Amino acid sequence: MELEYPDDLRYLDSHEYVRLDGEIATIGLSAFAIDQLGDIVHLELPDVGDALEKEESFGSIESVKAVEDLYPPVAGTVIERNEELLNDPENIGDDPYGEGWLVKVRIDASEDLEGLLSASEYRAQLEGDEDEH
């Protein structure tokens, strides 16, 4: 299966993505990360109103294989979280870049996007990782 990495997103090397719409950032997890984790059994997300700090864990995703921390690509305040995914975390892989988003954040500073990976940079990094295995 060919995994997708939409060009309108920016990525962290820890596999989170961000889609910016004005000052609202939608944060989710890349198809690659979901594929690597396997069957998702639990998801922990911050509450609406919580402040997220860049590079500080804001939650976790648990599969039958592992528990991974989630990191925000941008700092900001949570304005919405995906309640449907909290109830049915196994559905995250159905549409990771659409209905599978995790949280929506009002960003503090657009400069946070600097230093994030483009889709092509992220894809190149993943292909490099695969070469090492």
C-alpha cells in the first residue's frame, strides 16, 4: 500500500503533521506512523483550553505494539479535539489527513512552522529510514 503525504501539510520527524488555516492549526499523525503502530487501542488528547508547547508531549497513542507520545508541531491553545477518535481510536487510520485529525489549535506564532518538514522532505526522511532497516 502506497502511503500518502499531502503537500499542503508540514511534518515533524516524530510523524505529527500540521495543516494551517489562518491561525488555526489542525494536528494529526501521519499515515506512516499509524501504519507502523498497527492496531490502535487507546488515545489520550489534551482538553479544550489547554496550552500546547512546541516539543512538549500533549498526549499519547497506544497500539497493541507500543505507546508513543504525541508532540505538537506548533505552540498554541487547544480549541477542539477529535472526540470521535477518543471513543473509537482504531478509526484513526481510515482517514489520517481528514477525519483522523487529533486536535485543532489556535497558534501562538506562525514562526513555529519554520523548521518543519515539507511533504517531500518528510518522504525523503522516511525513505532514508527504510534504507537503514
